[in-house]
Amino acid sequence: MTLYISGYSLLHQLNPLTKLIWLICLVLISFLGPGYWTPALLFAGLILPFGLNRSLVKPFLRTLGAIVGPLAGLLFLIHGFFTPEGHTILVDLGPVSLKQEGLAYAFLVTSQTLNLVGAGLLLVFTTSPAALMTTLAERGVPAWLTYILGATLQLIPLMQARAAAIIAAQRARGLETEGSLLVRARALKPLLNPLVLSALIDVEERAIALEARAFRVRRPKTSLIEIPDSTGERILRPALFGLTLVVIGAGWWL
């Protein structure tokens, strides 16, 4: 139960470690690189084309819009009208005015958020948690860190499925979950209590399962999953880090 979507795109074929480093480099350049337009260009050239793949386009755009859309609206509203550093007035509405500096800052933060969320979505949509955990374990990443990362990728779909099952069970018992805001508020407690309790029980079951599989053993472990890693990707990963350092250094120098 994951957010992974099977497909045959270029991102699907890459090694999970390559995609993880690609994400890290994009985020670093977005937040530390030079210029207001750099994050927007990165999103348009290195994230959006992958997100428009036939198997990814609908969930990618829908999820990206649901996460970034409301945040972007608030950013442009707050910074556009109420930024104290703004001096160039574009629209004067009496007590408040729309300022160019505020819009520029809102655009920058929105572009950075698009890169962070967009690259993260592409990673989880095109990477199986099992493949990512296996790759990290083969590189010597501590088992506890690998497990935390894998569990995080599975948390959202697992909680969604569990919440849907609880809602269906409570409806079968006659609980009203649809209607006015007051009706929904009353139904919140009967839905949250079993959700939280089931999550706590699941933690104990996971701990028992991990101990049964020798989670803390420090010896090398074998895996039934073989993750391909081409020579080109092994060269590409340090090259991405080097390029990132050059771009960030150029931004600081300039």
C-alpha cells in the first residue's frame, strides 16, 4: 500500500538513489541558487516534463495543485498587499496597495515550493518503497533511517485506507458523516478514536515483525530484489552534486 504508480517512464527506470540525489540537488539549487527565476526555470525544465507523463499527469497535477494552490494564493495575497518592504505600487486600493516587491517575493517562494513538492511527488510516484529501502541498505545507510524513510512513504496511503474503512464501519452503525459542518464535527471524535488506536496497535505489530526479521543485526543482509544501477548513473550522481555546488557557489559569488 504505497503511492507508487507503475509505469515505463524515464524516472521509473532510474535507480532510486539517482532520483533521491536529483531531488536533493533540485531543492538545494531552488533555495540557495541565484536569481528569482531560477526555481521557476527548474520546475518548467526538469520537473514538469516528467510530471506530464501519461501515467503520472493526473495524480501529479491534482496533488500538486491541492498542496501548492492554496498556499500560493495566500502568499500572493499576504505579501502582495502587506509586505513592509514594498515601495513600487502597482494597484492602489486606498488603505492597502498591491506592491511589485511583494509579488516578486511571493513568486519566488511559490516557485521554490513547487520544486520541493513536485520533485517529492515524482519520487514517491515513480519509486517503490521496497526498492528505495533496498538501495539505501546496500549503500550502508543505517537500518533505522531506512525504515523511517520507507514507513513515511507508506504512511499517507495506509492512513487513507484505514480512515476509509473506519468511516464505512461507522456509517454501517448509523453514524452520520455527511451534512452540515456541525454534523461533521460531531462525527469527528468517533472517527478519530479508532484511527489513533489502530495506528498505535500497528506500531507494536511492526516492532514485533522487525525483531522477527533480525532488524538490528549488523551483518550484511541479502535481498530478493535486485536494483539495476548502470555505469552512467554512477557517474551522473556525483556530477549532479558537483553541478549543484557550482551553481550555488556562483550565486553566492555574484
